[in-house]
Amino acid sequence: MFTKKTVHDIDVKNKTIVLRAMLNVPIKDGKVGDKMRLKAALPTINYLISQGAKIVMISHHSHEGQSLEPVAGALSELVGRPVAFASDCIEEVALAAVKALPSGGLLMLENLRFHPEEEANDEEFARTLASYGDIYVNDDFTTCHRSHASLVGIPKFIPAVAGLEVEEEVNTITSSIDNPKRPLVAIAGGAKISTKVPIISFLLDKVDVLFVGGAMANTFLLAKGLEVGNSLVELDQVETAKQIIKSAEEKGKTLLLPIDVVVTTDVKEALNVRVLLAGDVGIDDIIADLGPMSVLQLNEVIKPEGSVIWNGPIGIAEQKEFANGTEMVAEEIISSGAFSIVGGGDTADYVDGAGLADKFGFVSTGGGASLELMSGNTLPGIAALLDK
Ligand code: 3PG
């Protein structure tokens, strides 16, 4: 249950809203690429417009020096109305643009991170941003794990509520973990155990089955005493992997590791690509993907009445020779009929890029934020909002 107030719990009629919006989108050659995040922003924006509110959007872009101006154009096309743009988020230029906003009008201010005060959570900076409106709405789930001025500072000055995307993200992710359809299968991929320990440890208590793939699985194979050749491993995490294997046994959870793998002797050139049993990897081999038998294990454990949480690519998904494992995992999840949640930036980008996003129950827009939430942590950007 989402315990914070949302735009539906506060009177936004004809008010000026400071909207922390999810505008950190891929931009190449001045053009916005994937629009998944902008589409997810529409329900809140359209609701605020329908209430005659004036909307002042503030956001960041992760790439240093990247202007948000191209995002204003892309959003305008999606909303079907003009989105004014101000070349700074503070100073006279921002103030004048806020004053000029008509009712139902949209304004986007320039990248907050052009000012170091944003990431430093500077109080005066937050006060200035808050002064633009009557109500603050946070609809940027992707950044809720950051304690920046636009997330935790502004709520000190004006009433602060969640947008509909934030509500849906938090509700869907937390309820799928706390009150899951069983069996609950978690599929953890990605390269590093070190970044996934919190999520694996937390989920191990909640899930029925944990499936480990991605380069991270190599360290588990090593922990089981298997040869991994020249594969990517984290030697300092072998003990952690052993502990996770032991803890799964003690908790009576099924931990699935690769049975077979795709190896190569040169990832870039994709030389000597073969499928081997996990126990047959040679000293010159590099594990680059999961084999079909490994993925078939999912077929046994994912049930149509159950659910799946998937976080992290399974092989080197960006290289076609080693994308099979990730494709097969996606296919297993989709065809199982189980309720599925996809989280983590790379995994969401993969399913979206493959045109599969609408085949999953829910695709989280968040990378770091969904990882934190799936690890059972409180997100500061959510904690800062008014309770229901
Ligand atoms: C994201 O894309 O994960 C968020 O928008 C946060 O961006 P950041 O990692 O630059 O803080």
C-alpha cells in the first residue's frame, strides 16, 4: 500500500505546481531517443492540465552539460500542447517564465544539475524552486533514491505529494515483493555481485526461487569450485557467493545457477563460440552467455499463477552473439503467463528496445531507484512526501 499523498489527495485546481518530472532521457545529436520515461509522465501531466493547474517542470539530466531543451520539444509532441522552456532554473529568466504561464500551461526549466546546489541539497536553492508554486509533486521515480534539493529540499517549504507514476512504481514493486503471487521467482543478472548483494539478500527471504545469471553467475560457479577460465569474476566476492549459496540452503530456497554456458575465446570478435556444460569450461574460455538448458530451468519453476521479478541482463545482451540467454529468459517469462516485473535500467532498456515492454506485467522506469526499492530500502524522495 502506498502511504503517501498523491495528486488525487490534494486540491490542485488552478494551482501552480512545481513538478519534479522524469526528464532524464537518452538524447543523441540533440534528439530524444527512447521515450518510455516521457510516456510514463503523461498521466500526471494530463491530470494536472485537466485541473487547470499551471505546471513548472524541474528535472536533471545525468550527462554533464546536457540541456533539457530537446526534451521540451519531445514532451510537447506527446502532450499535444506547447511546452515553454526557460534557459535556467533559477534567476530572473525562470521567474519571468513562471509568471508568464497561463492556466493549464506547461513550462520546463533547464537542467537542475547545472547548479551544484541541486546535488548538495542546498536549502536556499530548494527554497527558490519551491517559491515557483503552491504545491510540489514528485513524479520522478527514477531519482527518488537521491537526496537532492529538488527531491528532499522543496518538501520542507510547500505541501509535497506524489505523482501517479511514482505511486504506481512504489505500489507495484512493493506489493509484488511483500504480497506476491506464489511461487515468486527472482531472476538476478548483471555483471557484479558486489552491487547486487543487498537485493539478493533481501529477496532471498521473500522468494521461492532465485535464479542467478549474467556475469555475476561466474563468481557463483567459481564459489562452487568450477573452472571459469578467463571469464569476468569478482575474486573478492567468492566468499559472499558461498554465503549466499549456504543461506539459500538454510532457508530452504531454490537457488538456480547455470547448468550450461556459451563460451568464446574473444568476446569482441566472438571467436570459438560454443555451448558447454558449466563443468566443462576450459582455462582459455570466457563465459559470455547462458546456455539453453540453464534457461529451461525457469520453465520448471515459473508458474502461470505465480510471479517473476527480473533485474539485470543475463548475457552480454548488447552483442548479438551473446544476447540469446537474455532473449530466452524474456521469452520464458512472457510465455509463462506469470505476473512479471522488470526492473533496473539495463533490463528495462533491453525489453523496451526489443519491443517487448508491453508483454511484461510492469516495466519499472527506474534503475538505481528500483534496485533500492527491491532491496527493501526507503527512498528519501518518497519519505519526504506527505503521509496519507
Ligand atoms: C536514472 O536515470 O537512474 C535517474 O534519473 C537518476 O540519474 P542519476 O544516476 O544521474 O542520479
